[in-house]
Amino acid sequence: MPTYTPPLRDMQFVMHELLHAVDELKSIPRHADVDADTLNAVVEEAGKFAAKVLAPLNPVGDREGCTLDKATHEVRTPTGFKDAYAQYVAGGWPALSCEPEYGGQGLPLLLNQCLYEMLNSANQAWTMYPGLAHGAYECLLAHGTPEQKRLYLPKIVSGEWAGTMCLTEPHCGTDLGLLRTKAEPQPDGTYKLTGQKIFISGGEHDLAENIVHLVLARLPDAPPGSKGISLFVVSKYLVGPDGQLGARNPIYCTGLEHKMGIHGSSTCQMTLDGAVGTLVGEPHRGLAAMFVMMNAARLGVGNQSLGLTEVAYQNAVAYAKERRQMRALSGPKEPDQPADRIIVHPDVRKMLLTARAYAEGGRALAMHTALLIDKELHHPDPEVRQACADEVALLTPIIKAFFTDNGWIATSYCLQVFGGHGYIAEWGMEQFVRDARINMIYEGTNTVQALDLLGRKVLADNGKKLKAFGRRIAEFVEEHGVDEQMQEFVNPLADLGDKVTKLTTEIGFKAMKNPDEVGAAAVDYLRVCGHLVFAYFWARMARIALDKQGSGDPFYTAKLHTARFYFAKLLPETAGLIRSARAGLEPLAAMDEALF
């Protein structure tokens, strides 16, 4: 069975040495009193819960899956899941970064980021339940009516009630403009919703006493397409004015999907048969309101793959240090043993270092983004809030797509380290691969994320957001460009920055003539941008490691070696990606569809 050790030392490094989180948080009045000891203590306790409670349940959830009683429409989660959730609630973890007004602890989202990375490493399938509830909280906090907030938020914050988002229908996934679920106005101001939803994560389960569904549907006078979608809150049980639960609302799970992975997460087919709901936000503006939850989910999905990358790496490196196979090409390293440990083989090291570089680079970017969101939400200066919001908008599709692509690569590599043992269930590695695969698909496939990045976040504002991040890189390059020790990091970073600028301009000109050029280049382009952002953070981490390498702490030695590996072995991927992006639409469009 796989094991998991929370990466506390690296999280502390990112918080305190890379991001200087305490100083950043002091600029936010509500977090001005948060100190390093508080941050460290919360992360340490979160790690204990993840490693001791959740991690042992991960293979259990994979083996057992969820079960549906078709007569009652009730779903039972795997053995131990419900008890783990009760411990999670008792520990106050759902309330960690929520508003004190609704019973939250009001701590920085930076801590929530660390918490959820570790939960995902330990048990992605279980973590989806509280993760979705937190997304529902954020959506209602931003767009709910005062009455909706009063009724729902305290219970979601406490963990007593869970949450979901009900978007997808059998005939429409990403293209939500095609959805058909109907909402009929009632004399009392409520609505009755009728329709079918599929692929609803956590749509029904036994962890919490109630589930708050956020449902997209159409009003009778709705215009066609995405501009005719409204958002409704539909509770599993009707909620009285006093907050007490009443009769069962007719929103039911009618089937469970049998999936490649995340078996412990209930992926439900949901039927609404006149379910009572209330409108969230304005009529026909539901998609805009739901994007609060969807964007949070996209960051969360990236975090899922970050967590899997870390835990897969940990188990693969432990195996590589023990497993003996063959001799090193340069001669036996342990002549007194029948074979050398496989960690001596260059390609095994390449696979391990790839996973490590993607985990540590991803952690730095994810925690940086969480700190940006803290400032976006609560910084007293509106210009700072807007700048942070713009950067978060730019980084969100990169985190979702780049992290999940990397997670697929890393978990596959880590399975490969185990050889045939990785392919069988005993070691747990094949579960990590299967669980990682969904992350590239949901909350908008990675192609959708690439289109969002290139089309909406870059070209739509003439590169304003990208240029702002480019200035951050340029300042770093200017500051450290003359340092001989930094040349191996600064030079390729500066070079890639220039190439991204040129590539963006080239694609933009092509797109003016044919918008399909964006679709042809977008996936390659996002991966190039992902490497640009990772290279920036790896260069910064290398700078710190260089400064601290004289301390004798092997942590900094390892950090510096990993940085060098990233720049030497992973960043060069961008050359091929740029060439592919520049090839444009013609190689894709030239062949008549009848020839496929």
C-alpha cells in the first residue's frame, strides 16, 4: 500500500523564503496578525489529518467504490469515508478560510491551498466532497441573496451540509448553451426545476445531512444559448425559514457512473422532477455567477494533480532506493550486492526528477496564486486588488491544464519506475494514474483551458495580463542577469520570455485572418506559457538555494539540483512546442473529413 508524508519543509520554504507570505499578509488588515508560527502549525495539523486519516482510505475507496440503492436513491460511500468526514468537520477544517460572519475562521486562502494539496495527495476521491462544498460556499458568498446566505452558508461552513454544481446534461458538456433543464416560476417566488443532469460529482452521498445543489436551468422566457441560463440553489431537503430541514426535495440520484478512477467519489446521474429552488443572482446571468465556482474548481483540479504528482513521486523514489535490478552502466555501485538499486540508472532518475520538478514548481505557483487571491479579495488598495485579479485570471487556465498534463506525465513515470509491479494494484501506483486522468477532462477540458488562455486572457486584451507577468520576469532578469551563478537560469528564462512575446504576436496576426488559427495553436501555446511561469519560479527558487547552499542544509542542495534538472531537461520541450504552434492550422485542416 502506498504511503504519504506531508511535504511540510517545502511548503514552509515556499511560504517564508520564496513568497514571504507573512509580510504579504500584513498588507491585508484582516490577516495582519497572522504569523509564521500560525501558518506552520495549521499546515502541520492538516498534514497529520491527510496522512493518518485519509491516506489509508485511498485504496479502500478505490476497491469498494460507491453504491446506489435505486429504491431510495441513497448513495453509500466507501468504508471509512463517513467517519473521516466527521473527523474533518470536528477539526474545523471546512471553516478554515471562510468568513467569520458565517462561522468561518477567516484564515488566509494560502492555508486552504496547503490543506487541499495534502488532502488530494492522500485521497483525491474523498477530497472532492469537501472541495465542491467550498466551491458552493464561494459562489453563494459572491452572488447569493442575503436570505440564501443566511440559510445556507453557516451550514456549509460548518461542514454539516455539502454542496455540488449541477451543470452537465446528457447532450451537452462544455457547451452549456445547449442545456434544457427548465425552471418554472411559482407564485411564492420559488421555482420548480425539471430535467436531467449527468457527471455530477458528489450529487448524492452519506457524508453530510444535506446537499446544496447549484443548478443551471432555463426560465420560460430565456433566450437561446448561454445568455439564457439562470442559476438556482436547490437543496436536497427543503429548508424552512428557520433553517430546519423539511421534506425531501425531488432531486434524486438515478444512477452512478462506473469510472476509470476516483471510485470513491460518487459521480451521479441526477433527475430533477419539479425540485424547488430559488434564483441565485440575476435571471439569464447564471453562467457568470457559476463561473465563481467553476474558476475555483479549475484551481482545485490543478491542485488535485499537484497532490497526485507529489504522492506518486514519494512512493516511486522510496521504491527506487530499495529495488535492485542490473548494474550501473559505469560499473557496479554496490559490488557486495547481487545488483544495484535502480536509482543508479539515468532514466529512472530522469523520471523521478521530472515528477519532483513538476511537484515543487507547481507548489510554488499554486501557493503564489492563493496569496494573490487573498490580496484580490481583501487588500485595501483597489489597484492592487485589480492587478491580483488579472494575474489570477491569467494563471487559472495554466494551473488547471499545465498541472494536470504534468500530473498525467508524472504519475505515469512513477508507475514506470515500479516496472511490472507498478501495473498491478498491490503498490497503488496504477490508482494514481487512473485517478489523474480525469483531471485533464473535467471543469473544462485542457483544450478549453488553452482556448481560454490564448483567446480570452491574452489576445482579447492585446496581451495586457501577459505583459504584466512579463514585466515581473524582466525585473528578475535585470536584477540577476549579471550574476555568473545565475546564468544557467536567467538566460533561458529571458530567451523564452522573448519567444513567447513573438509567438503571441504571430498567432494574433494569423487569428485576425482566420480565428481557427487560435484553436490550432492554443494547446501548444498554453504549455509554453506553463513552462515560462515554472521557469520563473524555478529561477527564483534557485537564487534562494544558491544563497543558502553554504548552510549545509541538504534541502537547498536538492532544490538547486532540481532547478538545474528542470532547466536542462524539461524546459527545452518549449522549442518543439513553439515550432508546432507556428505550423498553424494548415496541417490540421488540409485533409478532407471524409478521409479520416
